[in-house]
Amino acid sequence: MSANEKLVLALPKGRILKAITPLLTRAGIEPEDAFFDEDARQLQFATRDPELDIIRVRSFDTATFLAFGAAHLAVSGSDVLMEFDHPEIYAPVDLNVGHCHLAVAAPAEIAKTEDPQRWSHLRVATKYPNVTRSYFAARGVQAECIKLNGALELAPNLGLCRRIVDLVQTGSTLRANGLVEIDKIADVSARLAVNRTALKTRTRAINDLIGRFQEAARAA
């Protein structure tokens, strides 16, 4: 990472991006107009700060860009950071937006008689296989994870598995598909994360951005 190159901030598409847009304004980060154009095809954008660019990527890719140095900073869900768990990533700021939680869910008829204390081996559909295995292993349960990137709620109804691990915000999607929450794994929110090597080599500039995000989060 050159000390002369622009800093790159990775932002996730979708739910979190909408939630953090006011926070970016409070932090003094003003992207070029094309950033707010949903029809724009470009993925990298200038800001009014000549030393800072923004890239817009899939939520799960924020950690990858950050860990391997393609981005110096990123806004990422704590669920993504838990799943990726890379030593090069340091997440110093809870932005206090994008709140939801990661949970185990199952069809309502199973949940009526479900006793998590009696679990021994489970097949689970999830896009969080690492978090899921760790969670169940800590309870002495072997979890066979089926990796899905979407439509998780279909898996129990079509016989792929009996349980899923997924993000839950209001629970309406679970209810609409006949599922209920059995156990909560972790609370989730958006975090500002940085690349550790970049923090060492671009200490002043990155600490300035960290401070601006901290102030913006406190002012929310």
C-alpha cells in the first residue's frame, strides 16, 4: 500500500448503504453525484476529498476487499466480519445502524417441541457456515452446513434441511414462510473496519477518518 495512493473506502450495497448515507454526510464524506444514481454502472466513485475514493460492492465482499488491501477502510455488517474473521481486519467503530440479529430458525411445528439442549447433529442451511459451525460446536453439536446465498426460508419447506441460520430484522419473512426463531446467535450492526497494514502505514489519515465516523455515530 503506497503512502501516496488515494484511500479507498468500501461500502456495501443494499440495506446498510441506505442506513449509513446520513452518517457519511455527518462524517463530511460527500460522494460524487453518480454514487446516488441507482442506474449508474460504475462501482468506484470520487468524493469531494481528493484523497478518498469510495467503492460499492456486495456486503459479503467488503471484508474480502479490506483483508487483501484493495480497500483501506470498509463499512461492513458485524455478521460479515464474524463470518470472515480475518486477522488483517480491525473494526474499531460500531456505527449504531443496520441493527438486526443472527438467529436459528425452524418450521413452527418443529419449534413447538424443540429443545436446543438435546441437539447433537443438525443439518443447517445458511450463508454463514463458519459462524454456524462455531456456534453449534460451542454447544457440543455437530452442524452440517449447506451453503445458500439467498432464499434460505425455502430450505426447510422443501426438505433440504430442518433449520436455517440467517439474519432476522422484523421476523416477517420467517413468519410468511411458516418459520419461527429458536435461538439468537448474535446481535448485528454496521461497523467501520480498517486494514491493519494500512493503519500502520497511513496512520494519520486513517485515524482522522475513524474519528470522523466516531463523531458521526455519536451524533446519530
